[in-house]
Amino acid sequence: MSVITGVVDLLGPGRVVLIGDVPGTRQFPLLVASAARRYSASGRDLIVGLELPMTEPVREGRTGSFFERSTALSDGRSSREMEALVVHLSTMDTVRPVALDGPWVAPGSPIPLDDLALLEQPRDAVMAGRLMAEIDLRPDAAVLVLIGPEHARIDRSEQTFGGLLHPWFPTMLSLVGVHGGGTAWALTPEGPGVVDLAATGTSEPAVEWAREVGADGFHGILGVGRVDASPPRGINDRDVTAGLGT
């Protein structure tokens, strides 16, 4: 069974599935794009939550200022593969992409009062509220969320995104993404660039889970094999390969 089939098999009406990804890699956005395409092919509704600022026009099938910011500020969430995922989701009639994160405000720009109120709230609570509002509108839709593992982890004591959602959706599953090593685009203390990743799991794609939450706060793992860096726009593949994007 392919890893895409494994993810699609987890989805169903009213079921919430969280994937704790490795930002700045090609494999996780590609996996979500393929799973969404496969699930929606039969006309079933699917909500896809993304760890992107709510100010991004994802429902219009495009990205905005978050992806247009300086490369010096670009982390893995604004990778070219994430941008392609947003556009790809817009081609599916029964898929509704949702940007979950709080608003992004360009450095030096004035902050609207409504955005200021959101920026003062806990980030995970804002994202959980955004998703729950979307689910209220489409309660029979399946839900697939691509988000950082620190948010996907189910921990009610620390009020993580997963921990806040779990009491409301007891059949929810949270899988942590693992890989066989490779590279990713990341914003490090030394600046943005390609970083090497040590393997965190098997080199073979796999989906393994249990119905109970483990001690790590996840129901299981989602392995994508070896991962490759996905830089933001403005950094071409030749520069990444040569190490000039660091």
C-alpha cells in the first residue's frame, strides 16, 4: 500500500487528520496534494488546513504577501512547494483550503486593530478556532491539516493545536512526519538556507498508527522516505544544489 493510499484511507466524513510535517521540504506538500486529489475524486468534501497566515488568499488559488517577502525572512512555510500546493488545491471543486495561522504583517507596516487583537492571542488557539469555524460550515467534510509537529502534538496541558481540538473530535488522528534524512529550507539563527537533516525514521514511505495517543502526543507516524529542500521563490534549484542559497 502506498503512503498516499494510507493517508486517504484515514480520511472520512467528519474525521480530522493532522500531519506534523517537516517545513521546507518537497515531500509533505506533494503528499497532501496527492491525497486531496485522490480523496476528492469521488466528489467528497475535504477541508485542507495549512499553517499559513489567514491574510493569504488561498481560496482564490493564489498566495500573497507572505510568499512575496524578502528571502531573508523566508522560512519553510513559504516554500515553492507550499505555493504550488495552494494553487493545486484550488483546482479541486470539493476541496476547501484554509489558512489557519494568525495574520502576517510586513515589517514596518501598520497593524489593523482586528489583526492586533488576533496577534495578542495564543497562536495555537487562533489556529484551532479557525479550523473549528470551517468545520461548523461543513460538518460532513473530511479534514486534513498540514502543520508543524509542535502544533500537531496532542497536549492539553500545553494547549497545543492538537490538544485543543482533540476533546471536540475524539476520532481525530495526529501523525508525526518522519523521514530518512535529506535536506530542508529553514530560517536558522545564521539566516535562511538549506540545512542537512538526520534521519528520524525509516527510509521507506509508511503510515503506522494506533487508536490511542502515544506518550509523544501522536497516534503514529507518517514516513515519506528521503526529503529534499524546497526553497522560496527567488532561489533557483541550481543555487540550492550549489549551496548558494544558504
